[in-house]
Amino acid sequence: MKDLIKTTLLGALMATAASAAFAATELRLSVETPPGHVRNLAAERWAELIEEKSGGELTVEVFPAAQLYKSADAIRALASGALDMSIQANVTMSQFEPNLSFSILPVFFGRTAEEANAILSGPIGDELGEMMAKKGINVPGPAFLFAPQHTAFTTDTPVTSYADLSGLKLATPPSPVVVGVLKEMGGAPQAAARSEIPLMLSQGQIDGMGGVTELTITGGKLWESGIQNAFADNAGWGYYMPVVSQRTMDKLSEEEQAIVRDSWAEIVGWAADHAAEELAQARAVLAENGVTVVDADPAEVATKREELLGLQNQIVTEGGMDAAFIERVTAALDGNS
């Protein structure tokens, strides 16, 4: 009987040890956007591929719609190790690394998707990853272009020219550069978390949004919160970056780290294509939901770009950006890199 008990206990202990040895590592991925948004879809595909490639030894649970963290809080949580993963917009992360706002500086006014993509996929893109590494955040792969940002999406007050921006209270992404540029154009911008904006709109606390994209509106169905007008001037480009807490990466084996990187490499192209397809359809979606889009006069955009270029050095300084880095971006845009 004693031998039987010993054998049973030994078997139970071995089973427990085996179970512990093969227990999956569970990671949490937080995004602020609602289900169905391209960022969420990319996150879900990334999570599924990580689990598949690891044979279930790595699992990733995706938390949408700021269930875990609002935008700025997510970045802090990544840096501290409280959050494992995310896909974040450059303007949000620019609170912690100001240079990530380079694509919304005046020098980007009117730039094409091809020009913006060339910058992200070249040496400048590599520099961005190095900058985030100093903040305790690992960038496991390339960013993908989201959409051109526009100066104003409003509720009751249509904007048909830059003169109409005067005094408008516009909620913006939490980027000093976005805020600074809109102030220079006469608006009254205020940085706000994405999750707070629908309530602010519906309660009339703000006149609209600035420095965001058509896909921001369609993804959040913000016409339901009062957005009725858009002033489209292609005032810069937004992009999304995959980010992982460096503390999380350090806990993973080299093989597991490679799985995280390789999985992103396989889905980033899909994410970019999907965002481009949604952008192509966005105007129709806005029209179907009663949002009137006014395309800015190209001559007025060109004039405004020249005006703001004269202030760009001041914007760079006040935004805490590296002037030498911005010079490299400009050189790359001009084909002199």
C-alpha cells in the first residue's frame, strides 16, 4: 500500500511539473480603438500568428477600446512592463519620444503616400526604433502607414478655409506638434484621449477634432457623436508602430522573441493594404452617414505650408524634437539622403 501511495504521489508530482513546464506564457495587448478598426484587426492577426508559430506556448489576449489603458497610459505601462504589447499611433507615442511627430510637421504638408512610406521603410524608420528602445519599449518591426491627417473635422461649424479655424475648440491626439501647428493656424486645440472624445463631442465641450484622419471618424462612427463636416488638406501622415515592453521581451527566449518579430513581419503588409483600402472607401462611408467633406484649395494649402515652414524650427524646438534628426528627414524627403 505504501509503495502504491508513493507511486501515486510521484505520478501526481511529475504531472504537475510537466504541466508547469509546458504552461503557456500569456501576454496582454491593449489598443484604444474599437473592434473592427484596422489596428484591432492587425492586433488580432498578430496574436493569432504568435500563438500558431509558438505551438501555443505564447498566447496573446487582445483588449480593445481602452479596456485596459487609455492611449498615453498604455505607453507608460509598456515602458514599466505593466503592459506587454500594443500597436500605437505615432502622435500618441510622441508624448514620450517627440521625434515620432516628424510626419506631421509642415515639411510633410502635401506629401504622397509613396514619399511617406519611403521614409518609414528606410534609415529614418530604423532610427525611430532606436529612439523607443531608450524609453524601454521594443519596436519588433516596421510601422505601417495609416492615412493622411486633416486639419479639422467639426460638428456644427463647417470649415472651408484656414480662416474658419479661428477659435474652434478641436480635440487632438496628445502630440505637442499637432497642438502647436493648430495653434499657429488659429485654432484652440486641446489634447484628449481618444476614448474621451465621443462624450466630449456629444456634450458640446468641443467643436470637433483636429489632426486626425477620415479613418479615425469611420472607425469610431463619430458621426453618431456629432461630426458633420471635414476639411481635408492632407496636413501630414499618421502611422502605426508595433510596440512591446522591453521587460517582456527580456523574459522571452531568443526563439520566442523571433516569433514575435516574424509574426509581425508576416502581417504588416496586410495591415498597410487594409488601411489603404479603407481609406479609398472612407469618403463614401462619410457621405452615407451625412458627413460633408470639403477638399482644401491646393493653392491655399501650398501657401499655408510655406507659412508654417517658416515656423518649423520653432515648432521643432518647442516640441522637444531633435533638429538634426528633422534635417535628416528633410534630406531624405528631398532625395538627398
